[in-house]
Amino acid sequence: MFWQREYVAYMAKQVLKRLTAPGLIQYDEPEYVTEVMTQVMQDELTVEARIDEEARKILEEHGDEMKETGASYDEMFKRVKRQLVRERKVVL
């Protein structure tokens, strides 16, 4: 899923506001912290899209083998995606 950068920046500001209000965190450069937080959140929100793209590339490389064996693209996509998620130890 792709999120607009502006919305992710808004979410980052809200998270930071909720962490600073009760005094859980303190920082001197709010613009820098917000930018870093936005980038980290954007990266995390696009993990699944990157894994999907990598799974598609892998299946393209093995397309001939899949045709020979009669493997279902959808089933193989799910398997490859699960394997990539396990290897990278990410939570989707």
C-alpha cells in the first residue's frame, strides 16, 4: 500500500506530539526529528510493496519452469512472498 508523503508526515507529527506531551521524549530540532520519523515510517509502510515486487521478479525468472510443471502463479506468489517475509523477519 502506498501512502502519500504528506499523510505520513502528518502521522509522524502526531506520534511525536503524543510522545512529547507527557514528557516521554525530548529533542532540540523538531523539523529534523519529524523528517527522520517520516522517512522511517514511509520505509516501514512500503515494506510489503517491495516484497511483492521482489516476488514478482523471482517468478518471472522461473516462468518457464512453472509452465512446465503447471504451477499456479497465484499459489507460487504466495509461497515466495511468505518465504521472503520469513527470511527478512518482517511483520506485514
